[in-house]
Amino acid sequence: MTPMGERGLRNWCCTVPTMDQPLEEAQRTLLEWLAPDTRARRVRWSQGETQVLELGSGPPLLLIHGGLGDAFAWVPILSALAQERRVLAVDLPGHGLADPFDYSRVNLLDHARSFIGDILDALELNAVDVVGSSLGGLCSIAFALDAPERVPRLVVIGMPGGYKRAVPVQLRLLGLPLIGQPLGRLVMSKPTREGNRKFWGQVLVAHPEILDDALLDADVASQSRNVRSHLSFLHCVLDAGGLKRRLILGERWRALETPTVLLWGERDAYGAPEEGEILARQASNLRLISIPDAGHLAWLDHPELVVDEIESILTA
């Protein structure tokens, strides 16, 4: 049992259903606006349940969001990707409408291998192309390293987690000892649409002014629901130096067998595309495509361009 204790975890889980309705309504509004035929379903994995958003038919494509994100972050490009594919966007544990999850003593790379494998089994998929974002990219890479036969092709959007320790200062502050967790709790406890727009502009996108209000409203509802899961996730992945050393892949990049493309925004707050070029030279199965005038979540800045790149990669 994690430091929260059995009683604390039980009380935590009991309070979450009261927070589900605002997020369900906000997600429904977003889907009706941008991807009205999307089906939301519950999927069980070995340590609980999560949500999968599903749209389209054809070859499957699994979308994995980043830390503190949600499956609905993909909604702006869901319909476009689903023209020729069965697209499946999954909520990571403790994110979106997944069950609460305490990451305090979790080895994230082992957890990612287990979670993604369980999800593929639950969806009855032997193998699937994957698009991962940020730390969702790290989770995807960890799984592909362990089971390359199950990931024929991989696309990672934004500087992938596991490349270097440095993160934007807004996140590094949340990893500081003593003050990181209280600061995170203060910031996350009373989110607002415009406050989150400002944060996304600092860390995630190049053009926050174009973000759909419905997307930000869903983000606010998700953040309110998942504060404790998110704080435990930050404790799992961050320390005073940024991303924890145990998450840095180092030489393991060279062992990546799955053909992998990095879609890297030129204005990514985590690092410039030049760093991606260095990384791509280190592993024979990696290549880089730079997305102009885009941030870490490049598909929100230039959805049509990113969709075209993904389709080109997956049909090559």
C-alpha cells in the first residue's frame, strides 16, 4: 500500500464519482461539437477501469496522451484520423475519466508496459500502430521496447519523455522538495478556463488563443476531478532536477526496433527540434519531422498538417 494508506485511498475513490458529472458533461459538449459519432466506453485493465474514446473503422490506431492530459485532448483531430481508421484514444490511469490512481510508488516504465498491454488485450488487439504525446510517448516507447511485435509503427508528438531531464520551469517548480506538492495543490485546486489557457500557452501550444473553449472547459473539469491522482503522478516523474533520472532512456533508444517518427514542433517549450535531430542520429529506427510554428502538442496548433504527417507515416 502506498503512503496514502488504505483508508485514504478508499475515501479518495469514493469522492471521485461526485466529480464525474461535470467532466462527463464537458467531454460530451466537446465531442458533440467536434466528433459527434465518437463512442465512449469503459475498459478494464489489471488495476482498475479506464475510458476509451472510439471513432471510425478500419485498421486500429491507439492514441496515448501525455501526463496530466486526457483522451479528449485528441478530439480536435479525432474525426480526421478516423476517416480510414478505427481510432482509440485511452485515458491513462488517474487521468480523464479513468479510475483514480496513486502513482506515489509506481515505476512508470513498468507500469506503462503493463497498462498498454492490458488495454490491447482488453480491446482484442494483437498489434496496433500507436501515436503518443510527451510522457505518453515515453509510455509508448517503453511498451514498444518490451513488445516490438505489438507496435508495428510509432509516432511520438512533441519532445518525448525519457530523452532528457530538463522540463519547463513551470513544471520544474512542482518537482521541488517540500514546496512542490503544496504548490501543485494550490495551482490545481481552483482551475479556470483562462488560467489554463495561459498555462497551455506557456508549456503546451504556440497559439493558445485558438484553443477551443470547450476543450479548456473539459480540461478544467478533469483537473478538478483528478487533483490527487495528478499530484501523485508529478511526484512519480519529477524531482528538483526535472524528469527523474530513472526515466531517462539513454542507450535504450538504440534498442528501439519499432520504426518511429518524432513530430516535433519548432516552438516546443521542452526543447528545439535540433535536439530531436541529435536523438534521431543515435537510433537507426528514429527519424524526425519538424512542425513549423507549433508547440509541444503540435496537433492543436496545426491539426491538418499533423494529421497529414501521421497518415503519410502510417501508410508508407
